[in-house]
Amino acid sequence: MDQPTYHFTAKLWIYSGKGAWHFLTLPKDAAEGIRFFSGGAKGFMPVAVTAVLGQTTWKTSVFPDSKSGSYLLAVKAEVRKREKLVAGDACTVALTLRS
């Protein structure tokens, strides 16, 4: 069975703690689908995905975020540089679950 793909647009933001991590918070409907198809991962268990943002595709994971009740996608510096992205930009992403 093919894994589901979720398409969404979210605002890129910078984590206020140590480091300059940039994240996208997944919309609730995408988070609910990922939670369902991944078996409802609990705690800080990451879910493996393939992300596509612009012309860049990479294998990564999304992490549950208790604050938002959703998942977070880290957007590494290499991707931000290639796609010319800065905090505050709206990013259109496709995420496909990986087994």
C-alpha cells in the first residue's frame, strides 16, 4: 500500500532556544493523518517522512509538539539556502510517510 502524502503551506519560524533551528508546524489535518497512519506515536517519537519543498527533496522525520498538538518539520540550513528561505516565509510542502 502506498503511503499517504500531505500537502500544506506553513510559515517558517526560528526556535527561540539554543541553536538557530528553523521549523514548520504542520496544520492539524496533516498532523491527525500522520498520527493515524503512523500508529499514533506517543511522546517524542519521530515519524519518518520524505519532504519536498520547492525543488528540494530530503528524507527526515517530523516530531510531535505538545505545545501546538501537531508535528514539527525541521528545515535544515542546506534546504533554506537552496530554496532562498528565511524565517517568516510561507513554505509549501509535500510530506510522504516512510515505512
